[in-house]
Amino acid sequence: MVFGKLRHRPGFHNKVEKINLSGKFLVQRESTKNSVFGNVGGAVFPKMTTFERAIIGLMGLCTASLVVVAMSTPNEIVPKSPKAKFAINGIEIETASGTSVAIRSFKDMKSNGVKHLTVGSLSQTFSTLNYDLETVRDEGASVPRVYVVNMPQDLPHIRVPAERKRIFFKTVLPLVLKANDDILKDRKRLLRIKAVKAKAQRLPAADRLWLAALYERYNVKRDNLAEMVRRTDIIPPSLALAQAAEESGWGTSRFAMEGNALFGQWTFATKGALTPKKRDDGKTHRVRAFTSLMDAVQAYVFNLNTHRAYREFRKERQAMRRTGRPLTGMELTGTLTSYSERGNKYVRTIRSIINGNLLQNLDKARLSGKTVSIEGQPVI
């Protein structure tokens, strides 16, 4: 395998907008207003109604009032929940309700006197959390909510392929499950709204505003609820893991190390991108860089769920839903011939990675309900 080899990816030359993810990460997603990516099918969105404008104005006024009250009435006592703390290699770990693990390394760590995240420290953290990939694969154990922001800088130096693969899968799997969980929440609300509309009942104002924002984000015409449901669905973990492994050289490519780029996403922007060292003459593309691995996963999921090149993928996924079949990466991979210029050869490669690493057993993996928080450096 030649790591870092570039191939064109439909839909990855778009503008970027940042949205907040539970206060922990800024997740980059493709802008729905880009003329190439966003305006799928030439959709034109009608202006919001007067009622909707009034609701938004009222919500803004209430928010401003609450901010003024909060600033004028400082809270002298900050309640804290009980926490159990212990340290591993200088990284303090604590159990804490409502938070999630976020481990990261920074480019300026040396100047701050902080070491980069290493395979050793990450492995010890996984061990402390009882995170064992074989147990998840064979026994269906839950996956801890540990979200690594950057790949360990010494990952390319791990000489044992099996160990390098294990670290890579354990790092990326929680990110994929988190992205899927967020989508499933939207899908659940969509299906509830669909049921209400089927009964010709009027939607509450909050649901109407939320739905309007979702239509715009996914670039779907207003009132096309069927298409909205088709696009708002998960990506099988086995498929995401296999594609990330293939496109990033198991997390060791320059683009993965320097820009958290896991899926070979192209851009023609000059900012937030890495220039390929072996770019063909006349080519102007760059590889998109992300502030975190979560950003890359979210962008990949959004691309499969919105770009016209992957309509067959979404149609097949919907057909599997209708017939009650589980969503599997092995089956859906066959619809992604447009993902690479290699076409069917690329599909065979992805299926080989899934088979060879027993990734199909991870399609039923789920995040644990228990959350933990890692404090100290290098973390968010």
C-alpha cells in the first residue's frame, strides 16, 4: 500500500462552515450554499414566514435578557458533583457525569513544555477504561466515549502492523459511533414529525423551525420530508473504518498526521488545507485539514448523506431499512464506485479490509452510557 495516495472525491471541494458539537469540538461541514455541492438538484428555498421570523426574534430577545440577568447576578457558589480522580502517565482521569473524554496533542506543545500524545499513553488510557476491541467485536461490549482529537505522533513508528491497526480502529470507532448517535437523534425526531404530518396535525413552532433548518443544512426542498428522512441516517461503522484506513494509510499518512485528514477530502481553498507534495502538473487541489479527527468523520458522513454522487448509496440504505435488514458496510460498499477513480477495484479493496479485520462485527457496536473526562495536558 502506498500511503497518502490522492484520488478525487466527489463533493470534497466545498466551502466549510463550523458548527458546535456539545461544546467540545468545532465540526466542519460542507456549506449548503456552495454552487457545486450545496445546490443539489437546483433546490431554491422559500423565505421564512412572518410567524417564523417573529418566533426567532422573540427567542433572540429572551436570550439577550437572560444574558443581562446572568451578568448582573454573579453566582458566588459553584456546585460540583463528586469526582473520583486518578492519574496515568501524568494525565489525570476522573469519572464525571455529562462529560466525554477528549484527548489531543497540540502543534505548540514543545513550546509549552507539553509532550505529544503517544501510542503508549493512549493505550494505557484505553486499558484503564477497559476498552478492548476484541471484546467489543466478539461479545458486543459497549465502547467508551473517548474522543481522541489527533492521532498519536509516533503511530507511524509502530512496526507491528496488528498493533498499529488496533490503535487506529480503537481511536476512530468512538468518533464514528458519536457521529451516528447524533444523526439518529435527528432521525428519531424526523420520524416523529413525519407521523404527526401524516395525521394532518399542525406541528409545534419549535419543530417547524428545527425542520426548516434541517432542510437547509441537508439542501433539501421544503416539505420533501421523504428525501429528508432518506438523507438523515447512519453510516455502518465497518464501512467508515475501512475507508478511513485505506485513505489515511491506517492513520499514518502526512495528511492524517498534520491535518487530521482521514478520508482523502479535496478542496480548492487556500486556507485550512495541505498541499500535496506529488501533485500532478496543472492540478490546483489541496487536501482538507481539520481541527480534529471528529471534524473529519463528521464531514465524511455528511458528504455520503448529501452529495449526488452517492444517491445509490442512500437508496440502497433506505431499501435495507424498509425490508428490516441491518445496515452493513459489506453490502453498502458496492454502491460507492464513485468514491474513487478506481471504481470496482476500490470497492474490492474496502471489502477486503472489512473481511480481513472482522469489521462487520463492529456494525452493531454502541457507545456506553457511562461518560468520563480526562483532564490535564494534552487534552481539551
